[in-house]
Amino acid sequence: MTALSLAGIALISLLAQWLAWALRVPAILFLLLTGLLLGPVTGVLNPDLLLGDLLFPLVSLSVAVILFEGALTLHLAELKGIGKVVRNLCSIGMLTSFAVIGAASYFLLGLDWRVAMVLGAVLVVTGPTVVAPMLNVIRPVKEIDKILRWEGIVIDPIGALFAVLIFEAVLLGSQEEMVTHTLWALAKTVGIGSFIGVAAGWITTLIIRKDWLPVSLHKFGVLALVLATFTLSDWLSHESGLLAVTVFGIWLANQDGLDLEEVLTFKEDLAVILISSLFILLAARLDLAQLWQLGPMVLVLLCVVQFVARPLCILVSTHNSSLPWRAKALLSWIAPRGIVAAAVSASFAISLSEAGIPDAGKLVPLVFAVIISTVVLQSLTSAPLAGLLGMRQPTPNTWLLIGANSVARAIGKALADQGVPVYLSDPAWEHCKLARMSNLPCYFGNPQSEHAELHLPLTSISTVLALSPNRHNNALGVLHFSHQFGEDKIYSLRSSDVHGKANRESATFRARQVLFGSDVNFARLSGLLARGGQIKATRLSETFDWVAYQAANPGAIPLFIMDARQHTQVVTGSVAPVPGELIIALQPPKENVAKTEASPGKD
């Protein structure tokens, strides 16, 4: 029966994730609602009976992996370039939210002061997994989009670390009568957690750089070290494990020249699995009766979180900034709570209950109430509010090019020269470096990754061109972005029929392999450019029409047609441009043209 229940949770979590993907909303919403339906509402799922004594260790280890994965994205060097507002949001703004929510929980709900402090600390974290999907729908102006994305990225590990420190201080303070003993115990816990985290990071860095572990075992090895770090630190000093794994992740993320792309991808996938299952289990354990007992004051707390804490956080964080009041108003509205808050609160609640602290059982229901209310309310209202304030981006017009190779760079440069905004993406650093040297913005990595969702300007993307020589990369890009932007906005270079049949390409990918005509592929474009071919733009006129252009440019491959209104059309087959339109075409090298004219019978 246990195996059947676990399999059912896996299938249901997959369905919840699929619904979130299909409806383009944060997955946490469906996961929580599913858990509530299976647990408190129907009583079908009882996690305590299902897992017994394994429940708390599984929750603790899952939270450790989630915090480690979040910490892996925190590059300290990037903090210098995120702007004063984001730094304030993750420092004085975070402290402001903590103080307001903690005080409201204590005075309005009458919670034990220790639980109120932990609740305030947990709810300072927004998190990129709920912010990014929401921003993709809202499409706020670039400055607001950047602030909210970076806040989610940075406050994820910093806020979690802050919550861990507050929790440890509260727990130790409840066990000791003397302030000096409490401070000493806190210093000991922080010291051990930090030391173990740094030591684990140093050892892992050494193992990877010295090639003591084969590449095929890097992902499993890092996971094993994360679990060992958490348990060792917790054994040496109770409740220091979460701090240790957070420091561990930050250490690895800030090591120069350490290739962690595969590890980060694996941790992202693992985090999705853990989050999906963990949230259903946690939501199923909620005691809704405790929320009802608090009465209407819960609604008052929700209003404080939405209408007092966040606006005050923005007010102090944007003091003396150049942001207009409309931008501040929108920032004051958008702050959905998410994964870290729910996962950490569940782990904290169990420890607080074991310590005999009153009201510990109310922590998780209150956190989940805030999560559901902020995600639902802000998902439904943020886009209309942004439009009302005039803070939405205009119609997306940026072209995303999958690939920064020689072909993609040449095409990107040709589009940029005609005023079309482009953004390239490539997992090869050398290609990205060459693109940036040509003043073409380029994302280093796979554009369909979770990391790319946080760093690519997806809210301004209108068209995607898959220009990689790797058919697999093109297929992944087409399938990923077809759902987000619509199939009619996605184009790919053609792969060979042999490869397509051998690998049973999807119907969507086959249908979108239409770039530049049926006889054009990457090898042909690359070869022409390597032999001196150039991409040139030519304006047609009454005296120099399409027929005259073809006669003057034999062998030219039309790529794009731009009309008088600067609307750019991708060439996918035969074309018949009219006078006034601009032809962007790859013109073969002159020696090739000469050979073709001399030998008209040859291909």
C-alpha cells in the first residue's frame, strides 16, 4: 500500500506540474491545492501514517537540497551590478518585512513571540520559482522586471540563511535562561555550520579540480556531499545543517573556473522532483482547524503582509532612487511567497513542536495561507495593475537566436543593423565571447534551462530562431519555446532527413524546420560565410524590382524581408517581395558566382 501511495503522489505531482505549465502559472499553486484536497479536505492522504518516523528526515534532507540548489545561483560578484534598490530589498527591506510581519503576528494573532519571529523571518523570502512565471505573464517594464527577478534570485539564499539564523536564535533562547548562554550557543551553531559548509565547499572544489572523481559521478558525488554535510553539521550542533548547506552552495558558486553546469542542471531537476512531492505531503499535513480557530485575524495578517509590509519594504528600499511612483506602486504589489518559505517552515515547525514551544503547529498553516493568498491575488491582478499604471512593456520585439556560432552571429548582426533587437544564446563560452565582442548580447548556457528563465529577457522575446549546428539543441529550443510564444513564432534550420527519421523527431520540430527554404541548412550557410559570403540588405524599388535583384545577385539566399513599417518577415520558402521592401540575403562569394555563371549546368 505504501508503494502504491508513493507512486500515486508521483503521478499527481506530475499532473500538477503539467497543469501549471499548460496554464503558465506558478506550479506551487496546483501542488498546494492538490495537497489540501488529498489531505485535510478528503483525508485520502495522511503523510504521518504513510512515512512514519521517516517523514521528518525526508523533509529535512529535501529542504537541505532545495537550499543548496538556491545557494548555487548566488554569485557574489553579480551583487555589485544589481543596483542599489535590489541590495536594499535584500537587506534593510528584508529586515523591515521581518519586523512588520513578526510584530503583526505577535500583537494581532497573539502568537508566542518565538513563533511570531520565525514566521516573520520565513515570510521575507519571495523566490524565483514563483516570481519568474508571474513576470512572464505581466511583462513589466525592463527596470521593474530586472529588480523583481534579481530580488527573487538573491533573497532566496540570503533570506533562507536569515530565517535559519532567527530560528536557531529562537530555539536556543527557549532552552537557556541566560542571555550570555544563548548568545554563546548561537555563536557555536553559526560557527560550526559555517565551518562545515566552507570545509565541504573546499573539499568539493579540490575533488573536481584535481579530477579525483570522474565527470560521470560529479552530480551524484555533490548530492552525497550535500547530504553528508547537512547530517554531520546537525550532529555536531543541532539545527546547524541548513546553514552549512547554504554556505556550501555559496562557496561553490563563487569559485572561479569551476564547471558546475551539469551539477546545477541536475540539482534543478532534483529540486523539481523534491518540491513536487514535498509540497503535496506538507499541504496534506495542514490542520485547517487551527486556522479557523484564529478567526478573522488571519485575514488581517494577510492584509498586513500585502498592504503594509511590502509597501514599507519598497518605501525604505527605494528611498532616494530615481524610480517613479508608478514603478514603486507596482513593486509594492508584487511579492509572492513560494517554495523556500513553505519548505523551511515545515522543517522549523517540527523542531519547534519537539521543543515544546506553544503555537508551533500554527506556523505552517499561516505560511501556506500567505503563499496561497499572495500567489492567487497577485497572479490575477498584477497584469491589469501594471497596464493601469503604464508599467507594461510594449509589444515584444526581441529576436532570440539559439546559437552564437558564426552563422548565428552573422544573422544577428544583420538583424541588429536594421534595428531589430536580438539576443543570442549558446552553451559554448567562446561563441558567447565572440558575440559580445560584436556588440551582440549573449546568454551563456542553454536557453531552455531554469537559470535562463531568470536571466534571459523572455518578457521582450517575440521570435525565436534555432540556428545551432546541433539538431538536438534546436529541437529542445523549438519544443520549449513553442509553448511559451506559440509555434508560429518559432523557426529552426532544417536537419537532415536521415537524422530526423533515425531519431523520430517530434511533429512540432519537423513542422518548424522551415528557415530560409527547403534546401538551406547549417552546413550550407556556414560554408558560404567561411568562403567569404556576406549578408547584405538591399531596398527594392520600381526600377530595381525582385526580378532585377535576382539577376544582379545570382545564388543569393533570401533570409528576411522587411516592409516599409519595419515589420520583419522570416523567409520560409519562395518569396515575391515588392518595391519598397528590404531584402536581407546571404550573398555567396564572388568567385562562387563566377563559377556558377561559367558552368550553368553544374549545381
